[in-house]
Amino acid sequence: MARINFKCKRCSHEFDSVTGKITFGVRLSFEKDIICPICGKRGVDDLELTELGQTQISELYFLDETT
């Protein structure tokens, strides 16, 4: 289970969310819904990856690529 750091575009709150399995492609696809603690369930277009989140995704991508 991946825990990724996001920022909600609506309320600007940064939070960690357990995303489940991540599918890498043109767009990232997450197994589980991402839920902002303030705004509730958010779509991928309603979120930004924080700098930490980008690092977390990169690490998972390279880990997935080597196995």
C-alpha cells in the first residue's frame, strides 16, 4: 500500500492518503479513492502532488521498473 502526499486544489490542505496500487501510464491511476480530510473524496484533477508526493511516486516508479 502506497501512502502519497497530496495537496487539495480547493482548500490547499496537504495530506497523506493511502492510494492502494498505482498504475503508471500517461496519467496516474489509483486503486483507492483519495479523500481530503476537509473536502472529502477528490478526483485526480482536484489534487496536486506535493514535492514530497512527487518523490514518493518517483521512488515507487523506479522500484516497480526494476522488479
